[in-house]
Amino acid sequence: MNIISYQKEIPFVKRFFGIAFALLGVVMLIGTGSLMALIFLVIGLGLNVAEGSDINLTSKEFRTFYSLFSVKIGKWKPIPEFEYISVFKTKEGQTIRVVTAETTQKYDIILVNLFYDRNKHITFFKTTDKGKAFDVAEHFKLALGIDILDATEAEKKWV
């Protein structure tokens, strides 16, 4: 099978706490059978979910998926006729809430989008590393035979 697959990496600290919460939930579930155990288990598993995407070049299908410990869940769809690849710099935010306070932490992120039907797009890869984003875009360029638009700076250019 000829599949291009990318999955967003889960930071070590997030994975560590996710596994710790899940294990605590399992131990509590066995020991007490309480509802709190299920809450810890769900939080732990939720922290270990990663986003990703696959393109199957043989069957001409793609999917975006959520992955939990290498089990991917996502629906395959036919590949549209892609026109070009865009490497795009933007900001992404994560909101953290505590009972009486809320804050949103924003950080730079680079998206690799595949455009089709003039202005529609599918985001296939997210990263904070510009070099890695262009490596992925180059992979798509070679596999799909389309051009790359560098939109990471104010002045856009074809690569």
C-alpha cells in the first residue's frame, strides 16, 4: 500500500500526565469502582489523543484521523483534484480554564494545506518547525505532482 501518513506529535509532558491519569483511573476503578475513577481514565486517554492525516495514493483516498495509542479513527474519502500545496504560518491558541479564571496561550504554528476547487483546502500537517513543514510539502509535491506556495512570510512565493 502506498500511504502518506502524518501525525501530530504529543509533547512528552502531556503524554506522561495522560498515562499517569489513565493508570490512576484504572487503579481506582479496580479498587473502588467510583465515578471519579472513570473521570481520571477519560482525562488520561483524552490527553493521549493525536490528530493526523493519511493519503492512500493507490486507492486515491484520504482521511483525517484521531489516534489513540496507534489506533486510528477516521473516515476515508475520495481525493479531490489538488491544485497546489500551501505552507502557511498562523497562530493557534489553547485555552486553559480553572474554576474562576481563564487564559488563552497563543503560539505560532505552520500548516501544510492542499488546495482544490479554487479556494477549498484540507489541512494535512501542523508543526512549529518550518523546515519540517517544507519537507512534508516536498513529499506531497513529489507524490502528487503539484507546486508549493510559501505563505510563511508577508511576501508569498512559489517554490
